[in-house]
Amino acid sequence: MAEYDDKPQLLIKKLGGLVALILGFLIAASGYRYGYPGLVAVGIAFVVVGLVLLVLKIVRRNQG
């Protein structure tokens, strides 16, 4: 297993990505349920941010 100098950054990206995904899904679902398209858009934005953070974490881990 490779050693990283920035383990806290990787942990923040991982947890931040997971939290953003979960929060985004919940916001989008509640916006859909109650008929607020703005909340659906915000929820989708959170999901996209979460996916980007997780992909960046995976790419960083697989480098080197």
C-alpha cells in the first residue's frame, strides 16, 4: 500500500463526497416529493459535487 503525505485531504474528499451524495439525494427527493424544482436542482448539484470529490479521490489514489 502506498503512503500518502496528504491523508487528511483524502479523508476529507472521501467523507465530503459521501455526505454531499447523501445530502443531495435527500434534497432532490424532497424537492421532487413536494414539487419544488429549485430543490431538485440543488440536490442534483450536491450529487454532482459528491461524485466529483469521490472521483478525484480515486484518481489521486491510483496515481503513481
